[in-house]
Amino acid sequence: MSVGDATSARRLEVGGIGLNVLDDGEGPAVLLLHGFPDSLDLWRHQVPALTGSGFRVVGHDWGAALALRRDDWRFFREAFGGGGDLDRYIEDLSRPGRLTAGLNWYRA
């Protein structure tokens, strides 16, 4: 994973789906989401600015999505289809409160 100068990455299982997760900095959490077929690297310029401004930056890669057939995209809805699922994601990262930035789930 290449996201700016961030070096805090780990593997996380959420709802039976393995994700590469970025977790860098301290302070209020900023959850960075990206759409298909982008990767977490989309945020490479924002990560250093956010961590330098006192935020904890959390993001994940949908890397496995690139190998999915179009009819398997239901995996996105099942894993992160609603706000409750994102809340569970934050809980698993052990931080209350968050500021969320995101893009569309799919490109047109």
C-alpha cells in the first residue's frame, strides 16, 4: 500500500472480508472511502496533510474488488451498505467519533 508517507497499515477482517487498512496519526478519526475501481492511493496527497493537522486517518483498500465479477458486486452492499456497517468498522478500529470523507461507490 502506497499512501503518502503513511506506514501504519494492517490487515483487518470485517464481515468475513479481508481489507488492507491504513491507520495513521492521532486525534479525531477521518475515515477515507473510495469507489470502484480506485484504491486507497487515491488519498495519497490528503493523508500527510490530515495527519499533520492532528487527525487520525483511517482508510481501507477494496483491492479484492478488482477480481470480482460484476454480478458479485453485492459484496459492497453487504459489507458496507449502510451506516450501521460503517459504525461497526469504526468500532473494530477502537475509536469513538469520526469525520467521514468519501467518494462514490462505483464509477459511471
